[in-house]
Amino acid sequence: MKKALIVLTLTLPACAASEPEAKEYKSPAGKTLLYRLLRPADPKPGEKYPLVLFLHGAGERGADNHKQLIWFWNAHNPSVLTRPEVATAKAFAVMPQCPDGKQWVNVPWEKGSYQSPEVSESLQLALELVETLLKELPIDPDRVYVTGLSMGGYGTFDVIQRRPDLFAAAAPVCGAGDPSKAATIAHIPIWAFHGEKDGVVPPTGSRDMVAALKAAGATPRYTEYKGVEHNSWLPAFEEKEFWTWLFAQKRPAKK
């Protein structure tokens, strides 16, 4: 039986004028994915900007196109995307919402590391959405980043393993991946985070991936918070160097 990931009781304040746009992606096959899109302030004609894909946790699933903002954007309180270093970067951010009962990766969360299943419908749609935005918006294709927490931490590892050519850097928080795929993502800068006392997603999920990446010749960063349980995204997103590190990464030139 699966352990449920943390379910939020916090509710986001009512919509503000500056709230990221509520949108819906419809695939060629007729599948839909709700998402929010934050645009850079005062974009300059002819200039291209980074894109951050944020994958939320299990508690933010639904069909309201709102709950996925709770930990990553909040117009009324200090939060990840309202911090000065993020505003200075002037990045696009896309925040899709996984439907109730679905997962970014179809594996049991309590086991940590896994062998990759077929790509989930929700993650496939998120990838299609990113590809669509790359065509429609002034996004720098060499500065596409992904981060996510809990269920989204699984999604972060999974999405770069499926598209190692697409992302310039990744920051999975309290997630896990498929260690056998580490060699395929060894070129991607990764900073993983986990709580030492996490009882929902075991820390071995991150530890195994970091060890496999190092064995493949990579130099991932890993921060494990002593005494912290499942909500390691709170200190992770407060890391002073987090955004400076992320926006400094660039996809290597193709040989």
C-alpha cells in the first residue's frame, strides 16, 4: 500500500492581478493539462529568457489550476518567485497541475529508487507543453531548468532522464530516480535536496542518485538537512545560492 505524500491544508489567497496566467495546454491527441505561466517583467524585444519548469507535490494535484502555486509563487507573501534574485533573472516559469489520482512518475513513493516505467501521461504532457512554449515564447533553449518537490522531485529526476538533451540544470527536492540511467544525465548540473528524517520519501532516493551520478563521472551537489522531515523544500528554496546557481547553468553546445 502506498504512503500518501504530504497533503496541504494551506490555501492560497484569492487571485491577485499579478498572479501567473491560468492557461490550458491541449495536446494533438486531445489530452489537456492545466498550467500557470509567469512571464518576465518588462521583456526586451529580441531578447530571450530562461524557463523554469516547476513540478509540484502530491498535495497540490487537482483541477483548480491554483493549488500548484502554493509553495512556488504567492503574490501576498515572500516566496520563491518573488525573491529579488529571481526577479533580476527575468525568467519565464511554467507550473503545470497534475490531475487528482495521477502522478508525474507512476512508482510507489515510499520505496525511493526505482526502475523507469513508461512515461506517465501527465509528465508527457508537461514535456509537450515545454516544447510548445519554446516555439511560441522568447525562451533561451540553452537555459531551460526544472525543479520539483516530493512527487515533483521524482518528476524532476524522471524528466531529465527522458530528455537529457533539453534541460540545462535540475534541482530535485525530496525525490528519487532510476540510478541505472545516471550516465545519461551525468552532463546535467544537478543540485538535490532531502531531509534526513523524511518518512515519506526515504533519503536513499536522493542518496542513491547522487552516488550513481558520481560513479558516472558527474559532480552533483547534494544538501541533506539534519533533523528535517518531508518538507525539505522549505529550506531548499531558501538556500542563498539556489537561484544564482540555477540561472548560471547553460546547456552545453552540441558537438
